[in-house]
Amino acid sequence: MARIYDDATKLIGNTPLVRINKLTEGVGATVLGKLEFYNPANSVKDRLGVAIVDAAEASGELKPGGTIVEATSGNTGIALAMVGAARGYNVVITMPETMSKERRALLRAFGAELILTPGSEGMQGALDAADKVIAERPGSILAKQFANEANPEIHRRTTAEEIWNDTDGEVDIIVAGIGTGGTITGVGEVLKARKPSVQIIAVEPAESPILNGGQAGPHKIQGIGPNFIPPILNTEIYDEVFDVDAETAIATSRAAARQEGLLVGISSGAALHAAIEVGKRPENAGKTIVAIIPSFGERYLSTVLYADLMD
């Protein structure tokens, strides 16, 4: 039977799990990567983008031809721009100027208006700029990825169920970076309710270890570590916070490309490193670890990840 989808948003979800092989030699646990870059705009944020738009349409807040505004480090904006293009909405994105050139180009390619904010202000600067846009443009809506209940809910309904089904319920540990907190909250709540022994490991930049009680600071792991604790994050759901420095995250991302054939972003390298290190612990021998791989490496070619390879 033919499989024809009505539009690009119908392609979101059902991303594959792949075994991590060479990077886990000598590791007692099985480490699987959930490849979220198989979504149509190549990141986990595609789930969030369509969920926010669906909820706003259902509530009547978003009208035909309306404008969606959001502050984002990049991937949520790209997802919203993709959904907006598919459904006929205008999209305005505010984003720190430190985000990769590829992300900027992708946003513009999907037709979004892009407003860059000072990198020194972090995500808070982008959030403030988004509030200003909303105040100046009647009829626009703020996606509010950091506080929108549609965020963790889409991961409860889709991501968590996919992991459970694809592992036949044999998942033991989830490892995920903290950006908005939606993925780890939604996945963690469902899997812990279903299997209380499941451990949830949160990953944050070592340069900005606020979940571990440290000070917020600048870092190079795009997509995680927003330098504040997101309102949507269930801080009771994770069992451990694993700090990964940018140098290690970058090295692991590069190794994933060269040894596993997986071209992934910097935050993916952070999650993979944490998963591998957790898998080395004697008590985790024989267990199955799922690391969330948020995005595709091609959108980081101009960053510290691969800039030295560019001609």
C-alpha cells in the first residue's frame, strides 16, 4: 500500500534507534542512539514545533495567516519555520548571534524573519526580544517553548512510546541534554511510571552547571544549557545530572562521525559521552541505555565542531 503523507508535518516522529558500536568497545552496557535528525527539519524540535502549532490552532489562539514568534537557540526556530511554511503562517525568530550560520540560513530558507540578539545576553536576551515583537505586532502569538505544556506532552505521547516499543520495554537508562527540558520531562515521566527502575540522566554543559548548583556561564554546546532552569523542566524526574565540557562533547561528536557514520551536533556528542561513561559503570553492565541524539551535524559545519575542515 502506498505511503503518501499530506504535508511535511506528518513526517515527524518514529525516529530510529541505532546501536553505538565502536565508541562502546569495552563498555558493559548497550548504548543506543535515538536519531532525532530523521525528522523532516532534522532535529528533535520538530516534535515541539508541530505540537505548539497544533495546540494554538486547537485553542483558536493562532488564526489562519497568523504570526508565530519564538526565542530559540536555533532548532526550535527551524522547526517552527518548517511548520509555518507547510501551514501558511508567518514566523519571527529571535536568536543569540552566537548560533551557527547554518541555523540562520535554514531559518531564512524556510521564510522566517530572523532577529539576532547579543551573545553576551544568552537566551534571556532572545526571550526579551521576543516579548518586544509580541508587543509590537498585534495578533501574533508567542510559542513559549520553555513554558508550553505542549512541549513535554508531545514527548509523552510520541518519543516515550517509541522508545518503549522499539526496546520492547527493555530500556533501563535514558540520557538527554537539557535545553527546554521538554524531552527529558515527557520521556522520563512516562517511562518511570511504566517502569520505576528506569534511570534518567540529565546532561548539561560543564561550563554552565546550574542544575548541579553551579554558576551559569557561556559555553559552546549549542542547544542545551540555556543558563536558567526552564519552567517546563520537571526537576524531580532525573536521577543524576552529568556535566560535559565542550571540548569533550566536540571530540565525541567527531568520533561519532568517523567511527559510527553518524554526523551529529555538539549536544549529541555531549549526550553520547555521558551515555558511554554511564555505561562503563559496573552496576550498569548488561543494561540498555538510550541517548537522545537531537540534531544533524551538517548545521554545525561553520562552528567549532567542524570549522577547521571548511575550505
